[in-house]
Amino acid sequence: MTVYHAALKLESHGGTPSFIDVTSQVREAIAASGITNGIVAVMSPHTTCSVYYDEWAHDTVEDGSDFLQHDLNRVLGLICPDQTQFPPADGYSYPGIKHFEEVESWPSAKEYLPGGDRSALLNADAHLKASIIGSSQTFPVIDGELGFGVTGYIFFADWDRDRARTRTCRVTVIGE
């Protein structure tokens, strides 16, 4: 059995959730692995991001999201509205003062709190949306190809709207 790992570097746009089609990169990882039969796991290591499977709806809204992505975000927003206030007067408990203090002590604090702005952590909704949708998907690899039809696409979703940033998507191909 062979195991192959790839890390995809992705750019989210901020302002609204970013939906990134990673299907072609997953296909490239399968080809690079040399594995013809097995599985491919696609995973986000970020707690505010998801990986999911759907079709591309072709029609888009202003931020580039297709109609299904826009509808998914709208429906999830009914459950988890965008967090906009601190202290959390919009129904959220997270983040609390202890969390702010902890993040401010990290060596990478400037990455999480650009300019020391604590509002960059107002993303409870992004954490909850990622938990609901999930951080990974697994697909069959059959005869060196993804084992799904032509209407299927693998999407990486960054639910954190705070700012544009580089994200990582991990691809692991296992098989023979």
C-alpha cells in the first residue's frame, strides 16, 4: 500500500465566505501519487474552514459564489448569523476575555490579530459553520480517477470573513 500527501495553498478573499473549487488539484494529486485504486481524503486543518462535495451551479453572485454556495451560506446564516459584536451581544459567548489574552500571548499573535485588532477574532459563526459542514471528505479512487460523476466538485470553504488569507488544504491518497 502507498500513501501520498499533498498540501494545496489556497487564497480566500475575505468579506464573505470563500468557496474554492479544489477538484482539479485533487485530480493532480491522484495522478502524482501513482495510485490507481484506493481512496483520497481531502481535509482542512483550519477550524473555520470546511471541505464538501456538491455540483457547480454556473450562475454566480457578486463575490463569485455560485447560487448553491450562496444558498448554503444563507441557510447556515439562519442557524449561525454573522458575528459582528464584542462583547458578544449577538447571542455568542465566544470569544471571551481569556481567549483574547491567550491569543495575544502567542508568538504568531500578529497573524491572528492584525494591528492588535481583537475584532479579527469575531468568528464564532465561522467555527460553527465549519463544524456543521465538516472538515473533510473521502472519495474513491478507481482506475486512477476520482470515483464520482461529471457534476461533482470538491469545494474548500473558508467561512471566516474577517480578511483575505492563505489557507491550506491537505490531500492524502492511499491505495495501490
